[in-house]
Amino acid sequence: MISRSQQHFHRLACLSLLALIVLCIAWELWLAPLRAGGSFMALKALPLLLPLRAVLKRDNYTMQWTTMLIWLYFTEGVVRAYSDQSRLSAALALAELCLALLYFVGVAAYLRPIKRAAKAAQKAKLAQQNSEQHG
């Protein structure tokens, strides 16, 4: 059973992931594409679509590995916020950076109690095994 705060953090992660997908597509197709008429950079949203279903269903393993994937979007946001000539594109990059951070924080806060419980269970199991061997 997950706590109310975990539910909120999961919701934060889901909403920020969905918003990041929409942002990536809209940015590169309509808002400020690298080339007029849209660019293939919109395909950068595909890696975010792959884990979406599992994240929505609270798959812990998927949520763990996506915290590493999200840093690519954070990095792109940092680079493009400081290097893009267009003010709109730089602002969209800052939005990407913020959404990536929100996703990371949401997932990390959601998984923290789960990881703690798993560590405690592993520790108890080892203690029980040790007591059985020596007792």
C-alpha cells in the first residue's frame, strides 16, 4: 500500500512526464522548430513514450531506469537554454529542464519509501539467516 504523499509524488511524475512529451513534440513541430515546418527533432519524444504506460501503472523498475533517461532531457534543456538564439526556444528549453527535474523529484520521492522497506526486509532476512545458522 502506498501513502498519500507517494500518490502525490507519482501524480507529479506522471504529469511532468506527459507534459514533457507534449512539450518535446510541440516545440519541434510548431512552437520553435530547428527548421521551418518542423524537424525530426520531435522524435526525441519517442524514448519518453516507451516507458509511459509502465510509469502510469507504477512499475518500480521502469520508474528507476527512467530517472537515468530523464537526465538526457535535463542536459538538452541546459544546453539549449544557453545556446539557442531564439528567446522562445530558450524558454522552452528552460521548461524542459524544469519538467525533467520535476519528474526526477517525483519518482525519487515516490520510490524512496519502497526502497527503504526493501532494504529493511533484506536486512531482516539476513539477520534471520544468521540466527538460524548460529542457533
